[in-house]
Amino acid sequence: MAFYITGRDSSGVENNIRKKLGLRVKELRASTGLSQEAFADKCGFARSYMSRVERGGANPSVDALQTLADALGVALSDLFTERPAKAVKRAPAPVVEVPYASDGSCFGPHLIRSGKFTVGDKDDEVQFEKYEEALAYLRRMGVAKWRRPNAAGSWGIVNAVRWAEPLLKSKLQTA
């Protein structure tokens, strides 16, 4: 008994669209200059899965297709067309500034205590469950003031001396 490849998968469905999709993904990936392995990492996929996608051997889910399009910087529909892909224009992430104290520490999500952020003057403190709400309140204050632990672990009030973009998350937690 001979086995012949007919261009159909086990359910009998033509897999030509998967091959076209795979070639398109490979073309777009190559235009980014990324290796298959680097692109798979960017998408959060195994390299072997990416290889199957590019060869037309995988049947990616809609979620996987969206991940591919996002990583390629193209619209989802561009994965299914032969026309040159146009980069999807995404609005830049808004710059969020946070208050910094004179010791270099800043207000951030790491300052939640008992499920709340405490901000305001000593005799007029306000607590918020959401970081964004506490930050908005600090912006409305003349001089932003918030509670944070000192080196000994005691929670005290500090005053803002400047506003700037927050440090990387790992530094923010140790500041």
C-alpha cells in the first residue's frame, strides 16, 4: 500500500491556505530581519511551532494569528494578502510621570499597603485602592505627598521634589 500526499489534511480539508499563510508569514518575518528563532521568541512560540506555521503544517488559532500580526507590525488582514504590508501605526504609549522624593524614591504600585495607597498631608490623608486614582490625586495636590517605608521599614510621609518618568519596574521597587 502506497501513501500519497494529496494536499488535504486528515479531515479532508485543503491545506493550501495554510501553505500560503506560512509563506506570507515567512516573507514578512524575513523583511524584519529576524531569524525564525528570534521571531518565535518575540511571539512567545516554540521555534518548532513557528517552523510548522511557515511550512503550512500548523493550523494556527485566531489568537496565534493576531500574535503573529502584532509581532510583525501589520494588520491581521495583511497575513492573507499578497500586497505589500503596511506597518500598523500604533499610538505611542503615553508618558506617565510620577512624583519623586528628595531621596530618589518615587510613588509607584509597589507602595500598596493593606490593599491601599495612602496619599496627602498628615492630618488629611486619603486612601485609594487603585494606583491610578492615587496618582491622579497626587497630581492635583500643590505638593504631592505620600506614605512609603523608610530603610527601617517604618511608613512615613514624603514630599515630591520633582515629577519624572518612573524607573524600570525592578529599580522602582528598590528605590
